[in-house]
Amino acid sequence: MRELNDRIYEILTGTGTEDGDFLCECDDEDCSETVQLTLREYRGITTRLDQTVLSPGHSGASVV
Ligand SMILES: [Zn+2]
């Protein structure tokens, strides 16, 4: 999911958009929820290894 989100981020950056829909990175592989974030918020999440993009009510077990 992170790779897809990174691609989304790159595309959005190229279009000059301020925010967009990113994919939920919860444990459910079939999850297709999206989370609306600004590019700055997404960048803030991805620069911290212990944080993931999550839709409300979804949980990720990516605790190191
Ligand atoms: Zn999810």
C-alpha cells in the first residue's frame, strides 16, 4: 500500500494539487477505503516509520 500511496503522492505533486485520496494501510488486504489527506500531512506520516495512513476505525499492526 505504501508503494501505491507514494505513487499517488508523486502524481499529485506533479499536478500541483494540495490534497488527495490516499489508500488506507490497515491490516485488511482487501480494504479499499481511501483517506483524504493534504500532501503535507501524508509527507508527515511517511517520514515517521511508526505511522500509517488509516481510515477512521481501521487499525494497522505495523508496530515495530
Ligand atoms: Zn482499511
